[in-house]
Amino acid sequence: MFGFDHISWAGFLKFTAFVLITWYLGFMVLAWLKSRLKDQQIQFEDQSEDDFQRQEFQPILVSAKDFTTELIPPLSLSEISPMVTIQEEMGMDEGYELDAFLQPDESILSEILNQIQYEQ
């Protein structure tokens, strides 16, 4: 149809390589031209002094006598007491009806409070 049956693989690969090389070469030339036309002062130190006020750095004096000469003793695991709380698995919580809390009968509330696990 377009003569694809007459094109050899060698010709096709040469054409493809030529197109890719010219494409990337074009990008490199474009990047080179943009870098030549761009302002070269991109560093903070290269900016003019009118834009900011320069401040002089004040040195900090550090001496070895400011630090202790002995090492901090390591903590052993016996000195660290982790807080451990145990909660028992009670199964699926069925929940309570809202009416159980709204009734004036306090005996039901005391039973509910006995079943609740809480940590002080």
C-alpha cells in the first residue's frame, strides 16, 4: 500500500536512528541556546547588594570545658517500669438500649457500671 513491502529492516532502522538522533540533537541545541540567553545570576550570593542588607556573622565560641568529661551512665531495663494494662476480651458487645439509661430505676445502671472496664 505505502511500499512497506519494499522497505528493508536495515533501511527502517537507519531512518529511525536518524530521526531519534536529530530529535535529541535539536533538544540539546535548544537547551544550549536557552542557557546562553538566560541571565547567569541565579545564585543568592550573585545578586546585587541593593536587594538585601548584608549582615556580618557573629562567631560562637565553644570550648571543651563547657561539656562534662564523664559519660552518662546507661539505663538498665530493670530501672524502667513500663505501664501494663490488661483488658479481657468479653466478646461481641451487644450494647444497651437508650431506655435503660432513661429509666429512673438505678439498679439497672449499677449492673451496667459493674460490667464496664475502665482504667484509673
